[in-house]
Amino acid sequence: MVAAGLTGCGLGPESSQDSGQSEGTAQPDPTSSAPAVTEPTQGEPPVRPRVTGTVASGLAVPWGIAFLPDGSAVVTERDSRRVLRLTPGADGTADVDELGEVVAAAPEVEGGLLGVAVSPDFATDDTLFVYATTNEDNTVFRVTLDGDEFGQPTPMLTGIPKGVIHDGGRLAFGPDGFLYVSTGETGDPGLAQDPDSLAGKILRITTDGDPAPGNPEAGSPVFSLGHRNVQGLAFDESGQLWASEFGDQTFDELNRVEAGGNYGWPEVEGRGGGRGFVDPVQTWSTAEASPSGLAFADGTLWMAALRGQTLWQVPLEGSGTGRPVDLFTSDYGRIRTVVTTPDGDLWIATSNRDGRGEPADEDDRILLVSLG
């Protein structure tokens, strides 16, 4: 068993409040065909989530969390480059063991060792996928995990542009068996609209790193474009993909993602009311959110918020959403990641040691949130 170290990047403002200016803010258009939108609010949630325990503490910027078939979880630490296994006990607390390190990761500001996903065929192929910022680019690696033996990470998708900010990094397998990869525009807004760049996109690939069959453009891994910095991906019970995304100076976004959709950045921040772009289903002020991880459970999307220091509860209603409710605001500081547990509850991970928070002695922590 190991105790996780404590590190931080030491930089200033949240990336959704960086020095870049949006090329236009948006207002709702009553003629838009986008799903109905309601304003965020404080209020009583439809269920009453509550933090019922600390799964692990003393971690160093936990970023990605993915559960293995045996109920243990693989956790990546952005700045330490370590890959951990958390094995919950009967009381909910977890033993923390170091599996290995992704040496190729080169942490810098928002980059480093980021997302992790478990192969849908893990029982037979023992395969994990991790996203890391290297010295040259952002890369998706494949690595085998045989018991506690962490293999040598092998690049499977390279050439994703890197930056000190806006590196994307979230990984999620869809119900179609393909791997969805979020990327950021690296602080260069024009890359988000460039169909030949992998930056500012959601990608859809096979487990060999090839463009998935049926992508909007044959031979391209690009599934959707016009994204500033997608930090959360989640599929609901119908198989619909949702994404949480950093805005710039005005609007953070929750998007309902469709194949080939153009989500507007940098031409539009927030709702554009047509113009060939897909409107977000929800927006928040950047002070309320700076959204990161996203999960689905109990008919609801759960969105972690960094600058907002909140877990947003967003009920799904038809093809749109109901009224969001903020939970645990300022109770635990910056919330980086939220995932659904095998039991249908949630784990949330703090990010108070990333250089932008005010860490408590126990930080960073993974907390158990019980639903209902």
C-alpha cells in the first residue's frame, strides 16, 4: 500500500477565465430548435445526495477514475504520472496501491496524465487506455494490467496537439464499443474549427486507434468539432453522449453531442441561436462552474465544477434537461471528477492541489456520494 504524494502546478486563474477573449457571446434564440433549457438554480434536488464517507485521501490531483470488473478502480494522478488501484473495503474506504507510472507523460499546468478507460473486454484482454500530455503531443496509450503487473504503455493514437492549457483528456467507451476521446484547442481557438486538426474535437476511435467505422467523415477520427476544452463525457441510459465544456469569459456549457455536430467555438460562446452551430443544452457563468468530469446515474447527469466548487445535478427530461441544482458548494473545494460506482452511487474527486485551490490537510480526496 502507498500513500499518494502532494503536488500542485502553482499557476493562477481557471482556464475558463484565461486571457483569451471569445469572439462573440450568445443569447438564446426563441426560434432555435435546440432542446429546452432552464436556468441553473439553488434549490431542493429531486433526490437527496449526501457525502457518506472518504474513499481515499492524500492524493495528488486525481484526474481519471475507471472501475474494473472486480469493483476496484484505476485512478490517474495528473502531476505525479502515477496510476493507482483503489480497492474499497466493507466500510467504503479504499486501500491505495501504486500500479505503475506513465513515464512519457510530461505534466505542465493543465497537461499531464489525464483520462483513463477500461476496455469493455477487460475480462479477456486486460487492457486499459490512458490519455497523457507528452513532450511532443497528447497521446492515447494502451497498457495491459495483468493482476498487479502494469505493462509498458504503447501509443495507439498520437498527434493530438498539446498546450499548457486546454488539453482535453477525458476517455469514455460508448455502448457501440468505440473509444470517445475529448481534446482541447490548446489555447489556439482556430484549431477547433479546423477539420484536419485533432484539437478542439471529440474523437471516436477503435481500440487499435483507427477512426471508427461510421464516423461523419470516412477515415477521420473526428466525431464532433468546435469545442474549446471538453473535460467530461458521459452516456445516458439511451446511449446518448453528453459533454461538459469550459467556456471563456461568459458561458460554460453542457452539450448533447451528435455525430458531425459543430459546437461553435470560437465563433460562438454559449447559445448562438442557429448559424449552423449546435446550441448547448445548459449554460452556466464561468464563476459557477468551470465544468470538469461528467457522469450519469439515476436519470441524472452529474457535473463536477472546479471554479464553482460544486457538483451540479442536472435531471434529464426527454431530449433536454430539467433545472440544475448545485450540491456541496464550497464544502470540499474544487471538484475535478465524478464517476458512477458499480453500486450506482458516485465518487467525486477534489482538485485542490492543482495550484489553483486551497488544499485541506486531507486533500486531495475521493468522496463517496450516496444517492437517494
